[in-house]
Amino acid sequence: MKRRNLISYTTVAATSAVALPALSQTELQQIKWRMTTSWPKSLDTLFGGAQRICDRVAALTNGRFTITPYQAGEIVGGLEVLDAVQQGTVQCGHTSSFYYKGKNPALAFATCVPFGLTGQQQNAWLYHGGGLQTMQKVYTDFNVINFPAGGIGAQMGGWFREEINTLADLNGLKMRIPGLGGDVMTKLGVNVQVLPGGEVYLALDRGAIDAAEFTGPYDDEKLGLYKAAKYYYYPGWWEPGLTLDLLVNLDAWNKLPKEYQEIFQTAAYEVNLNMLAQYDVLNGEALPRLIEKGVQLRAFTPEIMEAAQKAAFEIYEENASKDGSFKEVYQQWKKFREQVFNWNKVNELSFSQFSFNNSLK
């Protein structure tokens, strides 16, 4: 599909708080949309984020613009959200863009990439570093426009049935891990599988896979992953600041009144920031519960971390040499990463290194 020029108002909410218009009830149109998601309803943070977007849009339009969210499998499978939105089966979808890297590997940057940006850095790149405009340009190839709609923050390194002490221990391991993190693990000898959240527990419990990552303590506890594997690794180097995406069919988007577009973006913006804060609270409460249940925390060894980082940037360079779209996103992202890392080494890392290791009891 030939790329379309994006209209400037598509990123209003990404750069500042939107001033919502004062509309009378008679001026508001009645519009009904459907939203498919990649999440089961049991994950109240992820599906709850989609639900909150719908609720906020309805509230801000006095019930004139309503969106009904559907859990994974009700309309399409959890990994088919982009297809459903692109084809117009639904007007919008809530998902993780890295599920669709097979269509264009550059889409992974909208979510998060290995050894990339933290949650705060990802927001800085998307909202003020040109990242959202860059990703929206990629999405025009799919007749879709995207908006950040849920921050998760730094994730855990996943659940393993056996301890992983060396690179050799990864060879032949069957693991659920999506995105470019999966490409890195493949390069390290792992047999990678991509499964939607609702299918992870059964696959791990029945031995169809040897390891799995999802998000962090709260959601992982909800899924019962601790019942299927007892070794819980950290850090989740493949997803240091994951961002969920709200995908909208571009034809449906362009038919919306401008006022509704602004309200829609505001709801996504609100949920994106709120979810990131929410996860820090929920995960901090859930991790001690998991430890009490016998979960054993393990850190990835320096050998594994160093090999994974080397493999990650080799993959980025390989993709950039073969794909112009990936190269454009990667170069813009890489420049921002260098800049923000240099700043955060000064202002945050110095503080964290001292305070985290010298906290008063």
C-alpha cells in the first residue's frame, strides 16, 4: 500500500494536554466502534487498560462515542489484532506491536526492543523525541494509525523449569518470547515460540515449552506461571520499557470528527501514563507473594547478558542493511537512545546506584 501523508492533528495528544472542546449534546454525533484486544479479561491490567480507554471516551463524549472492547478470541485471536484493524473487521485494537514484526520488523520499536529504552525513556522518545511520528509513518503501510496506550515498565526475565547458568543451557530450550527478543534468543540457540497470554500457562505446565516470559509479577501471578516453573529470572533485558499500542483503522479514523479524535487520543494518553504507574505498585506487591509461594529469583549471568546484547545489536544492523523502513526507525531511535542514556547516566544512574544499595531499613 502506498504510504499516506499523516495529518498533523494525529499527534496532538502526544505533545501536550489536549484542550477538549465544549460541545453541546446536540452537536455530538452518535458513533459506535468495536475494539479487539490481545488480552484475556482475567488480566485486569491489560484488558483493563483497553476497557478504561473505552470508558473515558464514552465519559468525555457524554455517551455519544462508545467503544466496546473484546477479549482475545471473541472476534479474532490475540495475535491477529493488526489484521483485524487493517481489514476493517473492527475499527480499533489494543495490542503489542512487536507481535507483528513478521510483517515489518520495525514495528517492534513501538513496543520495546532488547537493551532499549526504559518506560520513561520510551515515553520521552514517543512523545517528544519523534518516535511516535516515526512509528505512525510505518503503520500507514497497513492503513493503520497507532497511539501509545499502556506502559508496563521493565519486565522480568521469565519463568524457567530448570536453572540457566551458562549460554550452553539455552541451547535447544523451548521458550515463549515474542518480538526482537525472540530473534535474539533464537540466535543464542533457543527454540522460540510466540503464544498469546491466555495460552502460556498450559504450554508451560504441560511441558510443551521449557520457559516463558510474559510481563512481571502481577500478571504472571494472575496467569499462574509460578505453578508451572519455579525459577524466576531477571532482568527482562528484551523489554526494559514495554509500551502497548492502540491501533486504529485509518479510514475509520479519518471519518471521526476532529473533536472525537482529540478525545480518543487523550484517553489513550491518560491510560498510557496511568498503567505505567499502576504496574510499579502492583508488581511491588506481587513479588513478595510469589517468593512466599516458593518462587526462586535468579539473575541472568553476565555471560548471558553480554552475549544477548551483542546479538541484539547485530540483529539491528542486519535488519537495517536489508530494510529501508527498519533502517529509518533504527537510526532515529539509536540517536535518541545515545542522547538519553548519556543524560540518565548523570541524573538517574548515580542516584540509583547509591540509594538502591544503601536504603535505610
